[in-house]
Amino acid sequence: MKVIVDFCITPLGVETSLTPYIVECQLILIDMGLSHQLHAYGTNIEGEWEVVMEAVKRCHVRLHEMGAPRLSSQLKIGTRSDREQTKTIADKVEHVRAHLAKQAP
Amino acid sequence: MKVIVDFCITPLGVETSLTPYIVECQLILIDMGLSHQLHAYGTNIEGEWEVVMEAVKRCHVRLHEMGAPRLSSQLKIGTRSDREQTKTIADKVEHVRAHLAKQAP
Amino acid sequence: MKVIVDFCITPLGVETSLTPYIVECQLILIDMGLSHQLHAYGTNIEGEWEVVMEAVKRCHVRLHEMGAPRLSSQLKIGTRSDREQTKTIADKVEHVRAHLAKQAP
Amino acid sequence: MKVIVDFCITPLGVETSLTPYIVECQLILIDMGLSHQLHAYGTNIEGEWEVVMEAVKRCHVRLHEMGAPRLSSQLKIGTRSDREQTKTIADKVEHVRAHLAKQAP
């Protein structure tokens, strides 16, 4: 089952800057060869359910190893059965933009 | 790794009442013997990472089988490494209530 | 416009225990007379859009005053136009439980 | 109070394609002159608390007018008091990318 996920992980009980933790998660996604796109409040990830969920788990394990005593993640998970999840992350954004271009003044 | 999760699944492209879908997910949680607590905008679930995530996946698979062409889930995932996740769902609520009782007029 | 909301606020850059912050938000909800229900990963709140959103804002302002340098909230917002949002937080949970009782073994 | 928000609105009880609804929300953001960035699972928005929340409300009102009987939104809200929220949506992504560039092989 293919999924498109939006993933945002929040370490608690650490200093205010979260950059080192976010960078570490990006490296895990790169290392696993997962298609992903960082935005200002999380990261879109696409792939097979098990692989994407394994990535999320590795991020939790890794951030605890880095010293975060407590983690809270927010995940949105999209699946569909009506047709292949053929639209990629980029396609989805492009699709809305194309429709928007017809209507925006 | 123990997790406390908040899970809310939304079927798209179906009728307005979501009750049959929510009931089905509750049955999956009961069947898997997972400790859980329904609230008005989702369900708290606690257990081992793999078991809880397997439950979430089974809900997606089952709701697609029931005819939902498209699903979007929201998941919050809490883990900690500073001490055993000994506090249960009920403990967490009780803990806040006890502190609140001391302060509320 | 009536809303049912699920609200979870996370202070960043503070110690690991979030209890004092959660208690403070509960006091704000009580003070504003908003119907609400705490669960293990957030709080359900119901009321008029403006009042509920004002409560959320007051929580952000108050937690910054308490010393949290950075806050991240998760909010789910439910509205409907097909009928009055007559179902309360308690009704919604009861409704699923009643259906579940018929089907659970 | 400045906020960075991630906003994802889900109409229930409508057909499977959500594009017309997403487009409509983008038009509201453009019309209000709010800085925003669409991604594959929501939209980042930045601005003053009241203005951003007014935009979210207008999206709910407009989508009900378009015929959606029921709506469920997910919102993440980030605020900070330690320094001006000077980092824009673009800055935040760029900041992580710059750190990543130093570490990725």
C-alpha cells in the first residue's frame, strides 16, 4: 500500500533550536532513498507503508539517541484504493497550481 | 519502544456519517487487545510501536475494503527515553486532574 | 458557527514535564466557561468559533508569559452545515459506543 | 503575535477530488495578501494571529457554501517569544537545507 505522509517531529525538553534534529531526520530519509520534500512545518514523504513507517520509527530512535528525552510527532497519512497512488508529491502541488492558474486573476 | 498515540482516521468520498468506520476501527483495537480510549475527535492508543502501527495499518486496509476510496489519518505519536513509559492513558489524565484540583477555584 | 476542536499545545525549550502548562490551559477553558474534555493527548473543546479560537490564543499568550520561548499547537477543527452541531462532545462518544455495543462480541 | 501555521482542510461527504476546494482556499489566501506556500499535504501560512485565523475561518465558511456538509481541518500553530518571528517560511526551509548541505555526503 502506497502512502503520502506529512511528518513533523518535536523534541521536548531540549534547547529551542530544532535544526540539528530536523537535519538528522532528513539524513535518515536520504539514506533510505525515500522521496521527500521539506516544508516550513514538516516533511512530505511518499513510499510503501512499511518503509515510510520504518523511517518515522528510525527518526524517533535517532533523536532519543541524540539526547531528546521526550518526542511528540504529528503524522498525516494518505492512502487510496480507487486508483494507483500515481500522483507524486510534486504532481499534487502542480495539479493544484495548474487549476489555480486558470482561476487566479 | 512504548508509544502513546492519538489516532483519527477520515474517510473521503463517502457519506457524511463516519460512525460505521469509527466502530470498525474500535473493533480492530479490541480484537488486537490494545489499551485505548475513544474521545470526540479520535482515539488514544498505547502499546508497543510495532503493534500500534500495525493497528493503524489494519484500519486503513479495512476501511478501504468497506468502500472508502480515499483515507486521511492524523496521528500524534509520543515516545520517551528518560524513563519507562509507565504512565498509562488513564494515568496521564488523572495526573493533570490532580494538579488541577489543587489550583482550580 | 459552532465548532468541535481538538487542541494540543506543546511548549518547546522547557523542562520535560508539561503538566503545569496543561493545567494552566485547563484553567483558561474553565474561566471562559467552555465545555471541554481532557484526554491523554489533548483536549476536546466545543463552542462558537470566535470563543474557542480566543481560548487557544489565550493559551499561547499565557504559556509564553510562563516562560515557554516557543510553542507548537496542533488543532483539529470540525464544522458542519447540514444540521446544527447539536451533538456535544459527550454525545459523539456515546453515539459510537452505542453502535459498538451492538457489534462487539 | 506572529504565527507560522500549517493548514490542511478536509471536506467530508463530497466526491473524492478535493482540488476545487483547495484552489478556493488558495484564492482566499491570495485575496487576503497572506504569505503562504502550498505543499502536498497542506499549506504553510504566516502572518498576524488574527489575520491567519480569519483566513482559516473564511475557508470553512466558503467550503460550506460550495456544498461541503462537513469539514475537518488540521492546523499546526507556531509562535515564539524569545525573538521576533523574523524567519519566514522560506527562511526556515533554507536554514535546514544549509545545515543539511554541510552534513549530507
